[in-house]
Amino acid sequence: MVALAGTRILLAAPPKRVSTRRDALTRVVAEIPAEDAVLADPLPEFENSRLLLRA
């Protein structure tokens, strides 16, 4: 899971495997300063719902 928190981008994940009902166990595993990150569309010529986060 990716979340924007003020000037930081948070990456969160459950402690083990991803499955149903694991969202309650999700913890922040990394923080990226927003000024160090770039959000890009990996396929700009196609209509898609995916974005690429580079840090």
C-alpha cells in the first residue's frame, strides 16, 4: 500500500503474506521524502491505471 502523508510517501505491508483480512496488521515499512520521489506513467501512450513510483 502506498500513502501520502504530508511531505512523505509511506509504503506499508502486512508482516507476512498478503491475504484477506491482513489489512489490520499493516505496518509502515518505508518512508520516502516527497521531494525525492517521482511519480510517472509507465505507458503514457496507452490508457491504463498504473503508475510508477521512483525514489
